[in-house]
Amino acid sequence: MSQRLYGDGGGEPRILDVIGPWAAVAMAVFSLTVLYTDLSRFAGPIGEAYLASGVLQPGGADFAYPYSGARALVMHVNPYHNDVPELRDPYGRDMSGLGYPPSHFLLYLPIALVAKSDRLMASRIWFHCNLAWLVVLSFLSWRLLRRLVPAVADSLWLLLPFLLFVFALGSGTLLLLERGQSDLFTSLLCWSAVLASSRRRWFLATFLATWATLIKGYPVLFLPGFGLLGLTRSHWKGTVLGGCTAALIFLAPLARYVPGALAMVSNRSAMFWPVWYNHSFKNLAYALSPAWAPSGHKLFTGLALVATASCWIRARRAQDATDRLAWLTLYTTCSLATILGYSSLSCPYNTIIVLPGAVFLALNQRRFVALAGIPQRFEWVLGPMIAFVGFLLFIEKLGSDTFPGGAVGLLGIVTISGFLAIAQLGVAFSQARAAVSIPASGST
């Protein structure tokens, strides 16, 4: 396999020799899409074309919910049910509007202790925290790429500006910054967990993965499979202890508020908007046919679950450490994308948790073609598909006010990942059958 990936060893490989031409095309598509989206929103008529920020003014509207929850914890009152006028946001809503877990409010607790009732100061602190996390997520993604493509580790320094560019200036990230959302921190925790596991630091890995799950619940499918990968003879104690420690720190002290949070889950699950910025599978099915929405939702979710399970099996069975990490990145991407698609309302800012996975798939596609045991010329089919899926995730809006291009992007990335994993499983099955048949034929 190494010859297929890195050539015949005639010299120091160039980055293009390793990642392939279609990876370079994907990088160009991602970058140009982000740049065009940023610039085109200033075209006439004057106004914001992509962020849909006219719904609530001023900015930071989504920040008001968890910040009021954090202030409620400081004041020792129930964040879900209280009559404290101070805890109402600038739009007159109360905290029962959205079902955020109580552990989500802990993220904002340090800011609440400093800014107190000064919401403008608090939102600006949160904004700059998100900027810092963008830099860290970009650097972390570069570190993961160094492990995935070790032959050109030094050359990958060239990718660091690219990562920061596409993560920071994507329209979903801009919406996240404008609304004051927390999904960037969730993304940072999930991919930090993947990097920690690659270094066999399973206590830290499951601690981070559990913490990420307790913030909003989007990694709820990622966490159990990820934890199972750490339950080996030498690492199971650290794996279990890491998850339990995170639960004790971020959930146990607020356990009395969990029933109130669970009561609000139905509110969130009932929030279905058939608009372009709803990236859910249900909305995609609705856009194709409103009558088919329930069945299509189940079908797309089922396909995503099969893809997720296939990638997990490949990560579990991989013998080489780099191959294991490659499949783990696909499992992480699929598991997170599946929950985003399953949700009745999935917004553009949520996609930041899967965008690193889209980049890893694009830049590591030559390795996956080799691992799947399919002809290398298949790159000329896979490459355009990956570039197009990335385009859909970064462009956000395709010109229609109803068709969810981002939902197609989420379904596309799990479909491609699932195909690669299932193709590799087919190769492994064929090899196993051949190994069994050889002794049988020799004995006759």
C-alpha cells in the first residue's frame, strides 16, 4: 500500500504526489467557495445575503439563552423556571424557550462571574473566545493531518493558513460568531479527543468527548463508539475514568436541573423550519416531497447510521496506527453528521463540527482509495464528488430560499465515507474467504 500512496521511493515526495491532484482541487474549491460567499453577500440589493441575521437584532441573540442560564446558576435559581426579570433576554423571552442541557451553561459561568448584567461585555468576551478557538481548531486539524499524511509532515505547514481561512470565513462560522453560538467549542473538543486517542491518551480523549456530549448532545452517537475503541486491555481504565470524571465535573453538580432540561427537549424536536438554512435530513426529504418527509427522514438517517457503523468497524479492525486514525476521522465525521441530519432543525453554524472531517477526507482521499482496495483511477470519480460535497457545506445557500444544500452536503459526506468503508470491508471479506479456501483445496 505504501507504494500506491507515496510512489516508488525515488526521492523526497512532493505534497501533490502524496495527496493527489483532486485533493488540490478540493482545497481550491473550498477556498474559492468561502471567498465568493463572503464577497457576494455585499452585492445589491444592500443587505446580508447569507447570515439570515434580520430575524433578531442586534447580534448575539442566541448567546442570550445560555448566558441567562449561567447567570441563573450564579444566582442559585432554576435556569429553566424562574421569574427573575434580570434573566430575561433583550427580546423578552425566558429560559424555557430552548432545551439546552444544564452543563451547557457552565461554559458561560466564568463570563457571568465577570460581566454580570453587562450583556454587551459578555457577548464580546464570548466572541473573542470563539476567535481563539478557531485558531486552536485550525492548529489541531493541522496536527491531525501531520499524522494522517506523515510522508510530507513538514510540507503540511502550508496547509495551516488554508485551514484557518476556510474554517474562519465559512458562512456557517460567520453565523456562529454573529449569533454567539457554542458549536465551535464542541468541534474543538471532539477533534481534540481524536488527536488524544491517536497518542493513546485515552483518559484525556474520553474526558473531552464526554464533555463535548454534555454541552449540546450532538456527539451523542460519537461518544459510545469512540469509548468502545478505547476499551482495550491496556487502556480501558483510563477510558472509563476519563468519561466518569467529565460526568462528575460537568453533570453531577447540576443533576437537579436535568428533569427541567429533558422537559424542554420536546420543544427543540418540534422546531422544524422548511428553509434553506435547515440542514436536517427531514428538511431535505421535505424539499423533495412534503408528503415524503417522515419516510425520507428515516431512510436518510438509516443510511447515515450504516455508514457510521461501517467506518467504526474499519477503525476497530485497522492494524496500522495511521490507517486506524484515518478511519477514526471518518467515523467521527459520520457520527456527528448523522446527528446533525437527524435533528429536525440543524443550522449552518452546526456544520463547524464536521468541516474538519470534510477537509481530512479531501486531503486523505488517495489513502482511502488504497485502503478500500479499489483501482486508483477511481480517484477521478471520488475527487469531484468530495469537492462538490465540500462546496455544498461551505456555500450554504444555492440560491433557493427553501432547498437545503447543506443537508445534501451532510448526506453526501456520510455516503462517500460509508462507501469507502464498505468497499474495504468487502476486500477484507474476500481475503478471509480466500485464506479459508486455500487450506481446504490443499487437503483434497
